[in-house]
Amino acid sequence: MKIGFLAMSGVRAHDPKLLELGLTLPGFVQRSKVVASLPSLGLLLLAACTPEGHDLRYFEAESDHKEPSELYRCDLVVISTFSAQVFEAYNIADRLRAAGVKVAMGGLHVSVCPDEAADHADYVVVGEGESVWPAVVAAAEARQRPRIFRAADFPPVLMETLPIPRYDLLDARTYNRFTVQTSRGCPWRCDFCASTVMLSQRYRKRPIDTVVRDIRAVQRVQKQAFIEFADDNTFVDKAWSRELCRALTPLRIKWFTETDISVAQDGILLDAMRRAGCRQILVGLESPASAELGGIEMRGNIKALWAEKYRQALRTIQGHGITVNGCFILGLDTHTPEIFQQVLDFAMDVPLFEVQITVLTAFPGTPLYHRLVQQRRILQPGRWDLCTLFDVNFQPRLMSPAQLREGLYWLGERLYSAECTEIRRRAFFRGRRRAVISAPEGQRVMAYGN
Ligand code: B12
């Protein structure tokens, strides 16, 4: 069969004012532009799990109606879904099926809404794809009737046996970053999280030599690749993390990852990360003060515990020459309209090299979603296209939706202004010079601002 793997590319947002601001404020769009050119790791892994004898092609569609015409010449098209793009994906799937092409759909969204997806795809897959995928291919080859496949009915996906993603299917010139995974899941389980936890509840690390193997595969398609680890929380296990960094160092790559704030407590690890090419970590701070964070995770309560030390911890990390992209969620149940000023003050005080502000988003399948449905606080139920992290689609507890929206604009305009961005960035480079000069191997350094 000719099998087409279709990734939806680009970023999504609907709020017209935000789009307008995004055009003029580099901070809103800068990271979006960078990440928007990432290929789909999930599809490249599925391609690697495809039984021999098929002709495999990788495609991207920026939106509905932008799907390449070659897709219509495939026997089977595989579409990976996130909530924000799922209606576009359904439209494309409907057109493909009308043209006689079989369609298989999987990914985060359809894993929690399989019955909805069954109206648009021949084969819908719930959960991680690697073990179940060969059975889907066989079903399509035998032109079997539509059905829902559940990963839970197949052998568990083992981190030890993950194949090398088929980076070789990519036209490498299109991408400035490539994703590799070192782990799946996160032990803390925030109630709003709609990431890998939608597929499997367990936190699992990969054998380090297989991570190195995958990076070498990326380097074969693009020598100077920037790597983005598509992890939920890379540095949970500090001893394993130090070992990982030691293994990455000789590869001479530059990389970015997502992790929790506890890396700040391990100066040896921070040094190892820096040496291994870590350029930035993205940390979900969510809110500046402890009182706003209680109970946000279902296990650990680590954000509330760390919040008292957030400033110090962030300065320590940045003092080691690793920039932090600090993420804040606006509209938590504890947030009043004062939160916007508080986030601005916090970001400028640390100061954070990069800041990401998003609005609380109830992705289907999350505990947050169930709570808001029960409390009748979803404004437009079923509008998955508003699950962009930027569009307000719920009734905040201590402010109105309009106040939340206005606050987002207000904060974005200030935080990402040329002046504020310059202040935040300059401080990092000053602090970094000092850290590099004064940091003895493995020791914590005097951080910027102390
Ligand atoms: C890389 C990434 C992107 C890339 C995606 C590149 C691409 N084309 O796929 C880009 C930058 C384009 C992107 C965009 C967006 N993203 Co994003 N992104 C991520 C990130 C960091 C990693 C995803 C990843 O690679 N996972 C690893 C792979 C292996 O897992 P996977 O894709 O789920 O695939 C597995 C299974 O789902 C399954 N599978 C998937 N498809 C199929 C199909 C079949 C047939 C089968 C059998 C199995 C199967 O098998 C795979 C292997 O097990 C996650 C956060 C995170 N830490 O996970 C957010 C995340 C996925 N993104 C998110 C969001 C909200 C967005 C945006 C809406 C943001 C915005 N406002 O624009 C847009 C969506 C627009 C779009 N184009 O789809 C949310 C999605 C939540 C949800 N449930 O929908 C996440 C979880 C982040 C978050 N904060 O919550 N993103």
C-alpha cells in the first residue's frame, strides 16, 4: 500500500485581537514560529513500526483545504490529532474517504473522543500507537470494516524497544528543529495537563543509548540540527538525568526541553546540562505565588511547595547559563484581575529570559474539563477548536471572561514589548558572564540579582 502520514502543522488561535497583537509583538509569535516547524514525532515513530513492503510518505497540512493532492493517491492516510486542529483533520478525512482513501486517526484528541472520530475515520486508535499500528495496517490492507482499536488490548509499548523514528522520510530543509523523546509522562499529574497522560498514565524513561541513537539518526538528515525533546518532564530522576547529559555532551548538539523547577536544586546537573548543549528549559510555573497553586497537581503538590523559592531557583538555573521559558496559566480558580500585574512584576523581577502566558484550557479528558463541565463553566461546549491555550472558553471563578481576555492582551503588550524583552534578555547575558567566570565544576554559583 501507499501510506501517507499526515501531520497538521502550524499554530492555532482564534481571538482576533490576539492575532492582531501577535503580528506586532514578537514575543507572542517568536516561539510559535520556531516550534511551528517541528515534524510529528508520533507519525515518524508509526512509520518506523510499519511492516515491510509499503511505500511510506510524510506530509503536512497547515490547515483544512491545504492538504497536498498526493494524499488522494494514497491507499491509507494516517492523521495525528490535537484538539485544536481536530475539526480541520475531520474535514480532510471526510474528503479523503469520499475519494476512496482509507483513513486511520489517532493521537491525543481522538484517544479521549474515539466515538466522535469514528464518524470520520475508518480506523480510530486510542492510546500509544507503536504496538497497535501493525494491526491497523493489516486491517486496511484486508479492507476490513471500520473499527476502534485500543492500545490497551495490545502488548504494552516498552521504552526499551522503541524504534528509530523515520526522520529520513522528511524533507530536512523544511525544519529548523527536530523532536526526540527521552521519556514519556510525568509523575505529578497536573489537573489541566492534556499531554502524554491522555495516552498512558505511567512515567517512563528511555534507555540513554537509544536516545543517543535517535539523535545520531537526526544528525544523518541534518548535521546541525537543533533538538527539542518532546518530553513532559525530562529531569525527574536526577541521577539518570546527569548520565543522560554526559552521554549527550560528545554529540555537540543544542537542545531545549520541558522540565519541572526541581532541577534548580542540583548544581551538578545544571552544569552537566549546560555542557551538554542545553540552551533553554521550559518550566510550568503556572502562577507566581504559593497560595494560588495548592492542589494543582494530583500528586506531590510540588509547585505550591517550590513557589516560595521560585525566584531564587530561576536565578540559579539562569546563572548556570541556561535560559528559562517560564510559563504562566492565567485564569486559575485562585486568580483575581490582580494576577496580570503580579505576573509582569515577577517576570521582570527574576528576570525571566522568556515568558509564556496562556489561558486556562479545559482539554477534553482532563480532570479540569470534567470539573468545569460539572460546574457548567464551559462557555461553548464541544468547541475543541478553541483549545488553543489562547482562546477563553470557560467562566473564570474570580473574574469575567472579558476581564481574563483583556488581562491577557494587557500583559502580552507589556511583557513582549521591545523594552521589557530587552531588559529580560540583557540581564541573562550579564548574569551568565558572571556565572561562567565564577562557577567551579559542579558547584552552585552566585546567581544574577543576589
Ligand atoms: C511538538 C509539539 C507540537 C508541534 C507538533 C508537530 C506536529 N505536527 O505534530 C507543533 C509546534 C506544530 C505543535 C502545535 C500545537 N500544539 Co503542541 N505540542 C508538542 C509537544 C511539545 C510534543 C508532542 C510530541 O511530539 N509528543 C510525542 C509523540 C511521540 O506523541 P504523539 O504525537 O501523541 O503520538 C503518539 C500517540 O498519540 C499515537 N498517535 C498519534 N497519532 C496517531 C495516529 C494513528 C493512526 C495511530 C495508530 C497512533 C497515533 O502514537 C504516537 C506514538 O505513541 C506537546 C507537549 C508534550 N510535552 O507532549 C505539545 C502539545 C501536544 N501541543 C498542544 C497544543 C495545544 C498545540 C497547539 C494547539 C498550540 C497552538 N495554539 O497553536 C498547536 C496545534 C496546532 C496543530 N498544528 O496541530 C497540546 C495538545 C493538547 C491536546 N490534547 O490537544 C500539548 C499536549 C501541549 C500542552 N500544553 O498541553 N505542538
